[in-house]
Amino acid sequence: SGYYQDTSPVFSVDGNYLFFLTNRNMEAVYSDLDATWIYPNSAQIAAISLLPDTATLLPVKNDEIELEIEVNEGTGEMPNGDAQTESVVDIDFSDMESRLVLLPPEAGNIGQLFPFQDKLAYLRRPNSGSTEENASLMFYDFEERQEQTVFGDVDRAVQAADGKTMLIASNNRYGIVEVAPDQKLEESIPTDGLVMDLVPREEWQQIFDDTWRRYRDFFYDPNMHGVDWAAMREQYGALLADARTRWDVQNIQFHLLGETSAGHTYVRDGDVERAERRETGFLGIDWAQNDNLYLIGRIVRPASWDTEVRSPFDLTGVGVQQGDYILAVNGVYLDTNKDPYAAFEGLSADTISLLVSSTGELEDAQSVTLQALTQNQENALRNLEWIENNRKMVDELSGGKLGYIYMSNTADRGQLELVRMFYGQLDKEGFIIDERFNGGGQLADRFLELMQRPIVYNLHWRHGRDQTQPIKTNPGPMGMLINGWAASGGDGLPWAFQELEAGPIVGENTMGILVGPATGHTLIDGGGITVPGARLYDNDGHWFWEGEGVSPDIEVWDDPSILAEGVDPQLERVVEEVLKLIDDALPRMTPAP
């Protein structure tokens, strides 16, 4: 009927039923932050009798009914239940959905159905929001009317060709299990003796051919943006003869896909040589130098309320201050002829011992033990400090009237940033949305839906303060910052902002890559490509400006020399523009009559 999302159909062994997954368990989970809700873990297992006169899979049981035993006339023998007969599948499609029954297993994150005689096996993955990490192979026994666990930690599973057992993968081990409770992998299938004859050039040819074919078959435009795709195969395919490494093949792939002049045309390396990484440990500081000694020039600090990552010197009780000298790490003295972090090579996330002195003299040096930051933590710390400095700048420039929200992407990180910075500043009269350097992710409709949520009701309380409904909303004016490093979803967000006339956009054109989204395709050696199978267009029937991006309403160049001095002309201009809109903004709440 189309009322529900139904997937993964499989026929029963006897051909009388169709099993499938159906997302119809609508149990709302409410947000802790507002009154919004979602419907996670909604998948249930359904079965449909293919003919109206087929008995239901779950007939009512009556323990008092005596079984009638059928006896063959003349022989007195029972029928042979093991006789092999060919299944014939007949289907009556009339009013078919009314014959659906939901099987007893609890709804959840269920996937892959495997039919067996009198049983149905399936994977039960951790429910959204749970702390579990591993999937389990389960089965439902139609005779016992019971769900049971076959194996509790499964990465992948497939049904064996005999239709009686299953091949499972668990923690890089493989084994055959029966569809029975509590199976063990006591003897896994040995794979250490598997060998193959690898001819790299033949494999490279297949990688190239598959890349070319996938674009021919799945690129959103069958005319390939006017490119003679057959000629491209001949032109770039001829270069394979000169390839010496898998890196060369990857470069050929990149240039082939570049002929489409489209975004989301990515190549992922496969079977290449990889060196062992020795990652540097970091301290979350800016270094300074005094003669032949290194000292702490500044401790990098995020917002006071932000506990995501901090410099190890920014923790209570450490007792190390800005201006203190760092003489040695793990007994190795820092050499001012080298980068100070040269002595921290290989110490990423390690517990380290620093020799620290307030004067630079060994006599008053003390040993300080702490944990070094990783490169990702150091990057995140500096980004958080930059965000907080921008927030303070907006607050100062606007006289406390405007809030500041930074969104690094339109995926999970951007969701986190938007929600905590929007809800944390609802008392402001308007907002600056900064999406410069936005790395993309999803399309932005949910983001803008949150920021533009209208006030529908007002509530007057006899005891308490009046409120709007929804409570967590702000109808004040908004402005947006963009630049040339915002791409994909970072193009889509300001484009939607512009289409909705949500406010002024200041900065420079975004990158302009909205041929997409793209699907991932794995190649024979573990490498891969993405193929954009769609392209965005607006409600007026215009394609997004690929290669051009979203143009700002007010163009302001982010001059690096000015930014280095702590001045942000783009931020200053967007604050100026949004402040002009405050006086004409809708009221936050209508007074009670």
C-alpha cells in the first residue's frame, strides 16, 4: 500500500510465505533538549501468506487437541517427510497485504533475513542509542515460538548453499554454524594458507575498466557532460602501459574522472605500500624561544564551558604557567636548532615526563607528568579556540545582541555545533551563522528547519513565567558567512539559506560542487571510487551552479594578512548587516491579553 517502508524480501523454504522487514514500530523517542522526536529501531519482521487458503505461520495452539496420525492405506506406514519435492510458488496478489502477520521478535535494528526449515535467521544489530557495539545472529523458531541467539558477535553472515548452515565472520575469523542456540567458533576456517597469483598490470587494467564503466552506467548525466567517454577510455587507458605503481593508476583515475568537470568524483587508494606512522605528541601551546631555551608562549584555550579537549597545562593542579620553560621530555633535552616538537616524535597520546622550570635554570626545574595530545586533538583545540574568539568578537561588535554559531560541516559534527551553540544562545536577538570552511555532509533542510522554527503558540502561566511554544526557538534575524573552502553540503547550506531568504550572506563564493550525492564503489584491490548519480536543482528548475558556487549578497575578501592580525572583515560586515534588521524583527513573544 505504500504506508510503510518494506525491504529485504525472501521466500520461505516451502514457498508458501514471503518474509520481509517492515518499519512500522512507531515508538517515539523524545529529545532531551526540546519537544522534537524521532522513530528509531522501527524494523519488524513480517510474513505474508502467498495464497489466501495457506495456514498462518502462527496458528493458535491448543494443548488438548489430539494429533491425528495419517496412515498410508494398505501399508500402515507414515508418509515420508524427507521426500524431495520441487517447490512451486503460487501468488495471489489480490488484497495481499491483509494477509500480513508481524512475527513476535521485538522491533529493532534488524537486517538480512535467512529462511530455514521451521526457522528464520537474521542479524540483530545494536539499537540506535544503545551502548552495545556488536551484532548478533539470531533465529526465530516457529515450532517453539521463541527467539534465540545463534552467535553473539557477528560481523557478517551468509547462508550456506546446502540451506542448512551459515558461514559467519567474527573478529577476522570465519566458521560454519548451525541455526541452533549458542553456537561456538571452536575451530575456525583456516585462511592463512590462502594464496593467489597476482599480476598487477592485469589488476590495474580491471581497476581502470571498472572505473570507466561505473561512470558510464551510473553518472547522473548519460551524456557525460558532453564528453566523448569512449574516447576518454582510449586516451587515458593508453597511459596504463607506463604506470609503475598503484599510485600511478590512481593518478590516471583522477584525471579520467576530472574530465567530467563534476564534484564528488573521488578516488580511494587500494593495494599500496604504506609506511608505519610515527605521530607526534602535542601540548596545546604556542612555543616561544629565549636564547637557547624553549618556553610556553601561550596556552591554547577553548570556551570555558567546552570540555571536549584541553591542553594538559589547562587542567587543575598541574602548576605549569605561561612563560615556564620546557627543558626536556622523557630525558631528551629540547634543541633550539630544531622544531621544539622534534623531541615529541612518536609520543602521540603517550604519558610523558617534562622537565619544567619557571626561570630556565636546572636548579629549580621540576618533573611534570602528563598525557600528550594527538594531532587530531591539537587541531580540534585550536579550532575550538578560534570559534570562541569569533563568538566573543560577535558579542562585542553587536553589544551582546547577536549570537554566533560555527558549523564545520553538515554532518554529525555540524549537528553538534549547531545544536549546542543555538540552544545555548537563545536569549540573543539574532544570529551569525558561520559556515566558512564547511566540509559538507548532508543537505541542510533539517539545519534550517531548526533555525527557522516559527512561534506557533504562547502560554500564560498563573504561577510561572510565560513562554512560547515551541520553547526552544528564536525568530530573530540571521546572517551567514561563506568562503571558497565551503563545499558540497557547505554549498547546499547557503544555497538553501538564500532560497529561503533567511538573511544576508557575506563573504566569497563557495566551492561549487553539488553534482551529487555520490555512491561508493569498491574495486578489486580494496580501493574505491565515488560516482555522483544525482544533481541538485531548485524549485524554479535551475541546476545548482557547479564550479561557481553560491555567490554572497555582499562580497568581502578574507585577506590573510588582516586575519593574521586578529581582524575579520567578513565577520565585522555581517554583524553590521544583521544589526540593521533587529528593529524590524518579529517579537520574541506576544504579551498575554
